[in-house]
Amino acid sequence: MHRFICLLFLLPGISRAQQLIRYVDPMIGTAKMGHTFPGATVPFGSVQLSPDTDTVSYEFNGKYNPEVYTFCAGYRYQDPTITGFSHTHFSGTGHSDLGDFLVMPTTGRLQLNPGTADKPETGFRSRFSHDREHAEPNYYSVLLEDHGIQAELTTSLRTGFHRYTFPEKEEAHIILDLTSGIYNYDAKNVWTVVRVLNDSTLTGYRQTNGWARTRTVYFSMTFSKPFKSYGSKNFEKGQVYRGFWRKFDQADNFPDLAGRQLRMHFDFDVEAGEQIMVKLALSPVSMAGATANREAEIPHWDFDKTKAEGQQLWEKELAKIRVKLPSEKDYVNFYTAMYHAALMPTVYMDSDGKYRGLDYEVHQAKGFTNYTSFSLWDTFRAFHPYMNLVNPSRNADMVQSMMEHYRQSTLKMLPVWSHYANDNWCMSGYHSVSVIADAIIKGVYKGNAAEALEACVTTARQRRYEGIGAYIDKGYVPDETNGTSVSNTLEYAYDDWCIAMLARHLGKEDVYREFLKRSENWRNVYDTRIGFMRPRLKDGTFREKFDVLDTHGQGFIEGNTWNYTLYVPHDPEALKEMLGGEKRLIRYLDSLFTMHLPDEFFAQTEDITREGIIGNYVHGNEPAHHVAYLYNLVGQPRKAQERIRMILSHQYDNGADGLRGNDDCGQMSAWYLFSSLGFYPVAPGSEEYWIGSPLVHEAVLSLENGKTFTVESVNPGPQNVHVQKILLNGKPLNGFRLKHSDIVKGGKIQFFMTAQ
């Protein structure tokens, strides 16, 4: 029901034949490991208005609660109840935050606790059924069964728009839960403020201490109908000092509220079939900024108009690639991947260009759009290269946002994993340098390239960060220094190569030589005795106790050495020789894809599950995303083509469990998009793409420079996965490499497909 209802409506000015959003299913990835959200948002929107099906504490009995991991997006397809609709969500992450300003309509007796999933009637939550739930780009609806309320959601860039239809004449309530959040725990809410301005409008802010250490979000909320009364309850644990605000009854119609654990209610008398609408806008700067955003973006109460405007934005985004594919299923997978690859990073500034920076000061974005939420350990691999191809102006602004982050940082480091004017330092490497180098080398970023190189170099010389000092001194991160010493060494080496390539591009010979030498450091953690990367101790010896299959505690982050040994994307020829030549690498790759990895070896690694594994190849996690393409290196392109098509069919599907791993802010989806087109950026920082096996029968990329690039499969078919020959603009393309500069000139690449 979720998707094909889309066929029944038409966007203003767009014929049914032209519509692409009908192929997008936001429910894909909401079950199991996808960690996507199904709610409403516009491309790269600041607001992600989506249902939350439960909230569990990050801690249990003083320890980490593993169950919280399944709630990274706030919504789990298997859950039977909805607690409300909050305005901020990550897409596809393996850790979380956000879930701000949860709104929930109710009827009957007022209840200010959420209740429990097995007894929803004890609180304000409600049962729901997927049969009465519907999701499409910038629109979500569901019947809240316990209250009989039809809930509908849509958004503008910075404003969430709710429409609630009540079933009968009765007293109704709209709950504003300021305690709720994703990855919650008792001390996460630092402070919350609410000011009720009149009988339909309130403003406030929320400060949290979570994945982002110091995060403040401001809001402005207004109702389409005046409330007859309102109230609040503070759920804080008692403390000795309470000041003298208790002279007022703050629970009943009190307009000046502050605390750590506030929930509010707004009360209405409604008629049968009456609709109450709510607009809630966000700002990183101030309550006044949130109000200005709301008034600028949605100055009316026309819900359907806002929905249509947002869907027009999605049509424009999806139309950047028009494809012919083998089946309806493939269309859904392709355009849902494009959808997921346009959810994050998100715009982080007010409509007037102001935003709060890493230095806690208010800045004015001049000539660019400021973005936040960079999951760079994931997205440098394919997502940002995808943006360089289909959305270069946005990616240039994202690079500029990273540069502003660097300027505002007291540590003088580019972002590692940043969101909401914070860096949470999650994962390894300093992969901003990959994104920056790739954007400059491909001619996408037009800013000060020399300053960008300086930022990359300064970040890479930050000795205090995760073993970099030892890495500089010894040429590797020692095992005693860091629990992910090997993967850190490998990722630093790749990033250093990116710096070298950028320095060479800019004619900085001294920097080029320094970082080209550093890019060789991967050799220092390769143990020739066993033929794998291995943790190395400070004294230069390799760790004795070591398991090549285990994904936990072996010196790697979210992977094992079978996958990570192949992580030398910048110098695969040298890796091939180190491994023992072509025959040895062929045997290695064949074994990786065909051997069995027993469950015990990834039982302690949350981000790896059986669904995301093919043999011992872990596609559900990113470090091996380039590996299938390495068959091209050893004269076995047919095997690359077979593996790539197998991954496309095995790891991506329709349905809520259609993603076999975390989408990771668009990285999994970007891999799908590139591989469906027939080429992939094995080493961002180079303008080369490696050739695979196109799934598309035809794809027309509408480039930002006004030109088009067409991918055509000649003689496609379900068995024809092999590439017999390739023509680029009518001339043979040899070497299974395609250049970015050839694509942006416009033209056509033809893949002649065969079953042999």
C-alpha cells in the first residue's frame, strides 16, 4: 500500500508519465539494518518530520543497552506503536542523536507519559497498522488507531507541517514532548525553554549533551486553531535547590517555562472530521530565527500546497538521472537510492543565511549554503563523488562548510563526523581531505584551493588525534596506542595520498613528496608471513594473538583483516605485488566472495549482520565497497561484472528490509547508483572511475553544466552481465577506466553486453 497509491495522484504541471517520485518507497530500509526513516522531508532538508515508534534508554543498569542500536532512525518497521512525530532524524546511521520536539495528538483523558508498547492505553502513544500507513517523498500519513486520528506530515526546508483529522466531537490534546529523543538517557537534556506567546504560538529551545556534546536547537510552533487551555509537567527528579519560581502554578496555563524534562499539552474542543494543523520550524540561531523561517517558508495554512512544493523539489532532484531499467522492482530500487542519497547532509542555516558555528558564535553564510551532518568515514567513498557528478554545486557548498568548520575549530581540524556545530569524532581517518581533494581535482570546488590544502595538511599533522603522532613517527599506529590501529593506519595512508594528489595538482612539490611518502605507510602493517594486514606493536613486532576472521578486537573498525587487507585503493598495483601477484590476488578475491564467515566472528560487531555478507565480503559495511572492482586489476573483469551484479541483486531489494546494511547517510545508496550505471570511484582523489557491469538499459545524466551524458547497454538481458566492448563517443574505451572529465564534457558511453 505504501508506494503504489502514489500512482493515483498527479503533481501540478507534471504528467503521470513524467513523475519519478512514484518509484520512491521511503519504507525501504526501515526494517532490520537499514536505519532509514519513513517520514517527510525535502532534499537535504533541515527538518526530517517522521514517526518515532519507541524510545529506549542508551543505558541499562549502568551499561550500554544494545537494544538502543535498533532505534537509530527513531522508527522500526516491526514495532506496533507510535509515540509521536519528531522533527530531526539521521538517515541510515549506526549511532544516533536528535529526535527533537516530538508532537502527538490524542483524544480522551489527558496523559503525559508515553505508556508502553504492550500497553499503549497507559500513555499517549497509539497502535498503528502498516495497512493504514503511507509514505512517499515529502508526505507521510498514518491512522493512530487508539485515538482514531488521521495524522499527515509534510515539510518545507526548515518547517514541519502537521495535519490531524479528529474522528468525532470530543476533547482533544496535542502533546509536545520536550524530553523525547533518540539515544536518550537521563542526563541528555541539558536545558529546555518554552515561551507561550499567545493562544496559538510558542517558541523555545532545547540543549542536549549527546553524540553532539553541545547542541542547541531553537523552535517556533503555531496552531491553526487557538487552544482553549494548555499546561505542562516537569519530570525532573527532585533536587534541593528549586529557586522561587514555585510561587507560580507552572503546570496550568503558565507561559514562561524552563527545565530539563518538560512535556506540554494543548487542549482543544473539536468537531467530528475537524482538522487541526501545526507548523513547527527550526533554527540553529534563535527563536526569532525559527519564527522568521516559518513565516518565510509557509506563510499560509495550505497543507497540500506545501506537500506539492516539496514533491516538485524531489522531482527536480530525481530527474537528474532518467533511466530505463529491466523491471518495476529495479525502478523502485534506483529512485529510492537517489532519494536516500539526497537526505543528508542537511542545510544548517536560517533563511537569512545565519548559522551557529563550531565556536558558538553566529555566522553569516556568504555566497554558499551551510551544511551539517557529515558521516565522512562512510560518504567519502561514493556519496561525495556521486555529488560531484550529479550535484556539484551542492558538494562545493559542502566543502565550503567543512572549511568553515576548520576555521572555527580551536583544534584546527577539518570535520571527522560533524553535526549541529559539533564534531562527535566518530570513526577513523580524516576523510574530509578525500572529499576536498576530489572536489578540487574534478573542478567542482571553486574556493581558495591553497587554503584548502593547508587545512588538509594541518589536520593530518594533528599529533594528538587518535595515534597520528605515532603514525608520523613510526609509519603506523601501534597496537598499544589504539584499538583500531590497523584500519587507522590504512585510512590515514589513503587520506595522505589524497593530500599528495591535491598538492601535485596545485604545484606544491614539497607537500606532495611528504604525503606521497606517508601514503606508503600501509606497507608497515602488512605481515608477509601470513599475507594479511595485522596489528603491530611499538617495538615493531606483530601482535601474536590474532584472528583473521574476527571483526572485533583485532585492530580494525567494523571489519576483519580479510576485508581490510584490500583497503589500499590509492595503490592497488603495489598491493597486488605485495600480496604475491595476480594469481594470489585472484585466489584471495575468489575466496573472499565464496568462503563462509561463521556467525561467531561478527557476533560482537553491531554493524555487521548475516544479511550484509556475501561469503566473507561485508557489503553491509563500507571498507570493502571497492573490492569487487579489483578483479579488473588482475585481468578478470568478467568476475568483477559477475560479483557487482550479484551484489546489486543480493544487497538491495524492495520492501522495508530492502537494505542489507546501514544506508550510512547515502553511501550504500551511492554504491548502488554508481554500480547500476556501470562505473565506480575506487579511489576518490583521482578522476578515474573503474568499469563494472551496468544494470541500466539506458541512463541520461543531466549535468549541471547543461550537457548530458548517456549510458547505453547494447543487447541487455538478465544473463548478459558481461561487457564485450565499450565505446565512448563511438571510439573504443580500453583499460576499464573512465575519466570524470570525459563525462562532464557530455556524450555517450555504450556497453555491449553478452552472456559469455
